[in-house]
Amino acid sequence: MLPCIVKEFSDIRAQFSCYSSNGYAKKTEYEIMCELEGMSHLLRTYPEEFPNLPSGRLADKLAAQLQMSKSTIGSTAPSQTI
């Protein structure tokens, strides 16, 4: 028997959670860029789903969620995303 925690998520939160928590293996720059692009789209399109993220620029929100520096986010993401 394994203990588990069941959380009720909307489809948007589930997709965002999949992007932000999938960090077990070393990722390529392309994989990181695709994740940032997907997360950016969700944050811009559905801001009401993420009330607990800090207010401010999109790069700040992504950096807080992924525990990365803003400069890493800015250099990895495509320029039209952030």
C-alpha cells in the first residue's frame, strides 16, 4: 500500500502542474523552451486559475514557479513568449 494525496484540479491546473513538476531527468534546452511556452500560454490565457502566483511580469511568475532565475527564463524562452 502506498499513501497518496488526491487533489481536485481543473484541466488548466492539471496541465500547468504537469509542466512545472516534471523535473526528474536532465532536460534539453528545447524541452525547457517548450515547457515555458506552454506555461506562458496558460498563465496569459487563464490568469484566474493561478491566484497564488506572485503578481508582476510573466517572467517573474515563471521563475517563482520553476525556482529558476529570471535571466535563465528570459534566455531560454522564445522572445515572443515572455
